[in-house]
Amino acid sequence: MTPLLDTVLGTADAALRTLFARPHATRAAPPPAAPAGELSEAERREAGALMRVNHVGEVCAQALYTAQSAVARDPKLRAHFDEAAREETDHLAWTQQRLEELGAHPSVLNPLWYLGAFGLGLVAGRLGDPLSLGFVAETERQVEAHLDGHLDRLPAGDTASRAVVNQMKLDEARHAAQAWSAGAHELPAPAKALMRLAARVMTTVAHRI
């Protein structure tokens, strides 16, 4: 099998597993810090919508890391992206589990979100490894801020979702730090602004469908 064919098949396999297979976490879901409270129907719907947004974020993370790995020039960096994608699979599994527990559903637009994120990952990867890492660092910084906002909006009694979001926040901060340590370059301000705009569109739509 040629390296190119191997990459194409691996990329297709990753997409199919993310979109259509049940993800399997390597870590147990983080335990709640306090017993769960009784949620009203409105609170359950809001928690489900917020966790759907987080699930979409993890679908996008899989797409980004898979694309960046596919075009990374440095084998060590490729391994870094592959390892990060495996760890993000924990987040994917945890958010899917919470969606089911809350009686909510994943976004019906997940294939579209995956395709868009994969395209962004390819573009970032083609800019060279330092800027590709800079894209990771900025993405994780924005995700961390987004998760902070969700902690403010999640119902106080939904301690299970809060535990998941808190652990995801810690992991994303570590991924950003690892990207800087690996040689990330700061992205230009217009690129950061475009990333924030794209994230706002995704989170607004995914909150509903």
C-alpha cells in the first residue's frame, strides 16, 4: 500500500468512525463533584442543547486533527496530532453519553460540521507546521473560553455535565500548551477573528439542530 493511499484510507476511516460509530473513551467520564439535582424540563432541554454544541465541537476536533495529521510534514508532529485526536475521542464519548442521558440528540448537521472543520485543518496544515500548531493553540484557547461560558449556563443541578465540561476545559488548556511547546506561531488577528465568527455560527446553529 502506498503512503498516499494509506493516508486516504486512514482519513476516510477516521471520518466514518467519528460520524457513524459509537466512540469508546479510554478514560471513564469524570465523576460529578456533588450529587445531581432534579432538573426541570426546561433545564434538561437547555443542558441537552449545550452538550449538543460541545459534541459538535468534538466532532470538529476530530476532523481538524485528522486533516492536520494528514498533511503534517514532520512525523513527530503527525504523531502529536494523532495522539491529540485519540484523547479528544474521550470528549466525544463523554458528550455523546450525556446527550443520551439528557434525552437529547446530536446535531443532524454533524457531517457538514466535520467537512468544514476538515477543510480548515487542511488549509492550516498547508501553511506549514508552526502555523498549523498556532491554529491548534488558538482553537483550544477559544474552546476553553467557550466551555467557561457553558459552565455559567448549565443548570446548577446538572453536576454530571459540569464535571465533563470542567475536565474538557483542563484538557483543552493542556493541548494549547503542548502546541506552544512544540513551536506554534501566533496567528494574525484577522485569522483569529474569522475563527471566532465561524465558531459563533456553529454554536448558534448546533444549539438548535
